[in-house]
Amino acid sequence: MKTIIEPFRIKSVEPIRMTTAADRDAILQRADFNLFLVHGQDVIIDLLTDSGVTAMSSEQWAGVMRGDESYAGSESFYRLKGVITDLMGFEHFMPTHQGRASERILFDLIGGRNKVIPNNAHFDTTRANVEHTGAEAVNLAIPEASRPRERHPFKGNMNVAALEALIAKVGPERIPLVMVTITNNTSGGQPVSMENLRAVRAVCDRFRIPLFLDACRFAENAWFVRTREPGYADRSPREIVREMFSLADGATISAKKDGLVNIGGLLLIRDPDLFKRASNLLILTEGFVTYGGLAGRDLEAMAQGLIEVVEEDYLGYRIRSTEYLGEKLLSAGISIIEPPGGHAIYIDAAHFASHIPAEHFPGQAVVCGLYRAAGIRSCEIGSVMAGPHMRPSMELVRLALPRRMYTQSHFDYVAEACAEVYAQRKELRGMRIIEAPPVLRHFTARFAEI
Ligand SMILES: *Cc1c(COP(=O)(O)O)cnc(C)c1O
């Protein structure tokens, strides 16, 4: 069979409130054309993010009921520990409330003025936490990453030659660790190959620098390795995940992605001394070491999520869904970042709304156009998000796909809506900002149509 169906059936449903174009027009006006200010109830298909919006399985919900809420030594913690040791091969880990809490603890300990952190591409909270300590965050993506239509199987790879050049320039003593983000969110959910990870590891070994993963989408990365990297076709996702983590000295993880939960994070550290110091910080701001700011039920749901996320049927369906939506947009003539990544499709808004110049926010115009036409919520990643002092290299609109939440007919609807708006793209109007805060303006800025 060519059709890859959703490998689950539905036991509990959440109604979608259908709105009319007239309703949505009024809603958009009230929200001053900022979709972050629209209520979830007023959205038909919500593709704002893939973070924390996963549908949990019946086993995860059963785990929620079983959760042990003991302050110290919760059974749910030990269940999670068993799963992590088995899947990732780490003895020492701590739960945190989400990925950025892990980042804050790690960079508090190893960052600081004069330090430099290389990454294939820092995610925005990672960069913010690095810079908050006074350290410098350096992105070392391969050149293909910034060419939207160039197909490369592992467009998330780190530029190893650039890493060596950076180490030669600043000196290994100023680099407390090298970080690799799998998959590379910033460049479009693009994977990193095992070969590249091994090459980065070899450089780290040469200079005795630890290697950490930002492993939010480790399972999606493993699936790409299996399907695209020579020698991995017969390996299970679990084996590939194990191999990926065997190359690392630690990892920060937002479990809101491949942990298949609505809240939670992890910090994995091999070095016992660094782990001890991190535990002390965890206790200071997150919670005791066996819960780290989460409830026992959250730990239980995460443990089960980490088991389900590496199932072959799940990953095959997950990556195919994203690719399916990408193919439909391409066949409608819409330009996207190619090839489609793991968790999102990125529309090239400069091409989609080519009559709108960057200073009139073509991405925001497309976001509003999709909402008005079909109640779809997407996210601008372009001149609005970059802020007034930066010129982004691309004007993008991200359609992020929540895990296990929507079916193929929902994606057909999204593709049809995108094609429809694209056919009438000349009607999209540019935007101007009427009010915005000085930083992170995309969350609260108010717009008017030109
Ligand atoms: C989401 C994300 C984070 C931050 O995690 P939160 O749970 O949102 O704090 C860090 N890195 C990457 C690559 C992410 O996608």
C-alpha cells in the first residue's frame, strides 16, 4: 500500500469550532492582525508550533493516573530513568520543566564572559541562554542550509571545517562545549547525519572539548538517518538513537517535541562532577532531583512518550505527513524550503507575496491570508520576528505540524487553502506595525493593513 495511514485510532475527540470568513475577518481586526493574540478556539487548524501540542496516547493517559507524586524518590522518576538509560545510554539525567530550563542550568555552569559556544544553528532560547551568561553563540551551518531550494539529504549538518577554523581562531580553552542541534530547527527541521556527528566528535576529541546535543527532535533525526544515510536502512530507530547519544557527553532536550508530552524537559550529563553541580542549580530553581519542576504524572507520560516516539510505524507516518503536505504545496506552485524537514513546512513568503516588499512584511500578509481564508494559524519567521535591527536572510511562514493531532484530511484542507490563497495572492496586502515592544515583538505587535 502506498498510503501511509495514521498508525492510531481515535478514542477521545476535541471538537473544532468552525468559523466563517466573516467571523475570521472580525477576529483578525480585533487581534490587530497578530495571530498570537487570537484565541485557540477561533482557530480551525493550528500550525503555530509543534511544541507541547502533542496528542497523548491512551497509555500515556493511563500513566498520568499511575503517576507517583512522592516528593522524593517517585516511582515515576525511576521508570523514566529506566527508559532514558535504555534508549539513550545515559546514567545521569534530570527532569526539567522544559528545554530552556535545561539550557539555563547548563550554560550557567559552563558559559560566561569570553566563552564561545559553537552550534550548527542555535535555537532562539538556546542563543538567549548562552548570551545571557555573557558568552558568544556562533552558528556553523553548512552553506546548503541557507539555499532554500537546494536539496541536500542532511542540510542540518555542522560545517566541520568552520568548526576547526573557529577553534584555531579563539583557542579550545574558550570553548567549553560544542553543541549540535538535531534536527536543526532554525534551518527548517533539517537532519544531521551520523557521519557528520562522528566528524564533529573527532574534532572535539582532538581538542578535548565535550560534545552536547540539543536533542529535541532526536527521533525524527534518527528516522532521516535510517532512510537517507548509507548503512542504516536495516537499523531500528532505537539503535540509531542509541548510537547518536553514544557520541555525546550530554544533551538538553525539550520533551514538548519528541517526548510526546505537553510539558517537560531533560538534561543529560555524563560527567559526574558537572552533573552534581547541575543538580544543585536544579534544586535552587526547578525542584528536587527526582521531579525537577514536574509532577510525577508528567514524568510518567514522558517515559511512555519516549517509548512511543521511536516506534517505526509512528516515525514513518510522522515524516511522511510532513513530506505529503510539502509535495502538495510544491505541486500548487508554492515555493518552500526543500526538501521538507521533519516537523514543519516553511513557505517562502518573499516568493508567495512577491508584490509586497520586506518592509511591509510579506510573511505576516501570508499568515493573515491563510487565517482569513481557512482559519489556519501559522507563524511568520521573517522581518517581523527578526525585529527592527536585523534583516533576515529569508521571509518565511512556518506551518508546524503537531504530533498525532491532525489527520490526512486536515492536511488536504491545509494544502487546498494554501493553493487557494496562492492563486489569489495579488489580493494580499502588506502590513505596517502600529505598536510593538522593543524586543520579541512578534508576540505582541499590532498591525494594520496597508
Ligand atoms: C523548543 C526548542 C528548545 C527550547 O525548548 P522549550 O521546551 O521550548 O523551552 C530548544 N532547542 C530547540 C531546537 C527547540 O526546538
